[in-house]
Amino acid sequence: MLAKWLRESNFSIIFTGAGMSTESGLQDFRSADRGMWNNRDPIELASIEAIDTNRREFIRFYQWRIQEMNAHRPNEGHHIITDWERQGLIQGIITQNVENYHERSGSKQIAKLHGDLGTLRCMSCNKRYESHLYLEPQAMTTCSCGGFIRPNVVLFGEMLPRESLERADRWMENVELFIVLGSSLRVSPANQYPKQAKLNGAKLVIVNREPTPLDPYADLVIHESIGKTLREANEALKSF
């Protein structure tokens, strides 16, 4: 059914969450070993307040996250999505994930709602840097302008990036098929996109190992691994 709908749709959007990355072996930071952070909740360290109140631990936390991202790679699902983009089967990817696996697999049309862990930026002049600079023996955290260099991600307490939101909103105006991959659909405002797709008359497909609050509204729900689901759909596409 998924393959058939992909062939029939003129404008399809992929929406990815943490499950897309955990299939690469990447650890969800909410599940991080709390002992690494002196028994502190990692969510506290992913906040704008931590930059002012606990900068040393903030830097350590994001050094770990960057190392984890670099230690893994895009999985089969990422590469299938990239192939679908190249074939014109999908027109965009909206993602809650900050790692750069969609880019590394070759995808181009991406709206990153929560920022990009592959880059850093100065809080004063907004100059961009590559994230590996955080991993140097003397981590680069001070810009030439004197500002603090931080990961280019959305921290708790910050607004989502306007450019990504505007791109996603443009896509939603034309969407005919909306495919959720690996999201619990519990984080707002990102979880509003599947609802908007349905309101716009699009078919909604949800692929997630666990049930989500929006399963009752979906046209197709698959509680399987993303890799297996996309592989089977990719094979089925060859028969159309």
C-alpha cells in the first residue's frame, strides 16, 4: 500500500523522529547514562540556562553528543529516502533529529526543526563552524569576535528556526502523502504536522515501533522497524 501511494502521490513528505536515528545505533540523549552527568538529567544540560549556569558540563555534554553522532552513520532507511528524493517520489524531509545523517546520505530537501548538530555557531556574531572543533584537544568555544561558540541546535527554552518552519509550512500547502518515520508524535509543535496533513486532505502513514497518539487518525499504521518497512516498500515500487 505504501509503495502504491508513493507512486500515486504528486507531493510526498517524510517526517522523521528519534527512531530514525536509533536504527543507526545512535543513543537517544534522553536515555544517556545519567552517571556520566553527575546524576543530572541530560535534558537540563540541553537548555539555554545551562550555558550560563553550567557551561563546562554543557560543553562536555555536547562533546559526547557530537562524538556519538560521528561514531555512527546513516542507515539503510536514510539511503532509501535519499533514493526516493532523487527519483522525485518525495519532495521534502521534515525532521526532529539534529544529527546530520540525512545530509550524509545525500538528501537535499530537509527542514531541520531542532537544528543541526553537525555545525556550531557563535552566539554573538552568528559565524558558523564545523562541529569537530568541539572535539579538538582544546575545544574551540570562543569566536574571533569573543562570543561563545555553541552547537547549532535548538535548546530547551529557545524558539524553533524560522527558516526551517517556513520551508516545512510551504511543503504542507501541497502535501498529498505524509509519512511519519520513528516519531512518538508527542513533542509539540512538531506533532502538529501530521494533523495538518490530514486537514489538508493528505494520506497519513505512521511507521513507529510503539503506538502514537495519532494512530487512530492515520490511513496506515505500521509497528515495524523503519528499515524493514522502507526496504519492502522499495522492492514493491519496482513492480509499478
